[in-house]
Amino acid sequence: MAELLVIGAHPDDAEIGMGGAIAAFVQQGHGVAILDLTDGEPTPMGSPERRRAESEAAARALGVHRRITLPLPNRYLMDTVENRTAVAEVIREVRPEIVFLPYGVDAHPDHVAAERLGEAARFYAKLTKTQMRGDPHYPRRILHFFCTHYRLHVAPAFILDITDQIERKMEAVACYRSQFNEERGNTGVLDAIRTVA
């Protein structure tokens, strides 16, 4: 059982959006699980196997006890009954008190779909008289994190100081070498992530 479940569309969304918070929650003794809705592939330098290894290394860097990857389609993630059911079954299995979802305003359609799927799956997870695996469970709260491609200026409900966890967050993000590397010419993304952390 995990008290907290972080849902992202892709491996690296949880680390980019709230890796420091995850490290802080783990340090405080909370059980944290991460659910990646897709394997994040295809990308120019990745493969499903490589992304899996990177995501497992990132989870270890943050102290996350469990990481689950669903086989939903990257780039084409949709809010469907089948996908809601798949996510709801994970919620029933993990039984979190709080679910973290990507903020629903984002340039990436998969991030938007992940937010919608998570909201609907929370409702589905509590249903009785269903074919879903597991016992009904209703997480008491949903919170949102930013893994956005927009430069949004919003007033968050709260801000968590991750000064003491920033290096662990950056260590976890750096595990995704297939996504952030010299060959792709995008190592500046790591500096941007640190800046907005």
C-alpha cells in the first residue's frame, strides 16, 4: 500500500513535475508509488527497455518503493472507458489516500489526457458491482503538479520548499539520458528544470 500515488503520462513526468516533493514525502516516511500511463516511446534515442531502466533508476534515486507502467499508447493517450478502468484498477491495488495528477492545462495532449483519466479513474475505483479487479477504494484527495509545456503564471494552492531535495530531484531527472543529452542538444532542459523547481 502507498499513501501517495503520482500519475504521469510518461516516464519522467513525475520527476520533472514533482521529483523534489516525492523525495521530501519519502524522507518524511510516506509510501509513494508512481504510475506511468505509457512507456514514453517512441522517442529519437529511446526504446521501451531503455526507458524502463531509466525510470527504475529515477525511482530508486527518489526512494520510491513502487513504479508501475501501463501499456497505453504514447502520443495517443485518450480518456476512454478501457483506460479509466486500467487506471482505476491500479488505484484499487495501490490504495492511495492522495493522488497527484498533471495539471490539466498543457500543450502536450498526453498530459491533458492523464489528468482527465486520473480524475475519472478515481471515481471508477470506488464502484461496486463491477468487473474491475480489486476492492473499491476512493482516494480522499487529488492534487495537481506542473509538467507543463506552457509558461503558465498561475497561483498554486500551495508551494512545497524542496531546497533540501533539489539534488535528488536533479539526480532522478538526469537518469533519463535518452531524453536529455548532448547528442539531442537539449541538456539545457536540465537547467530549466532546476530553475523552475
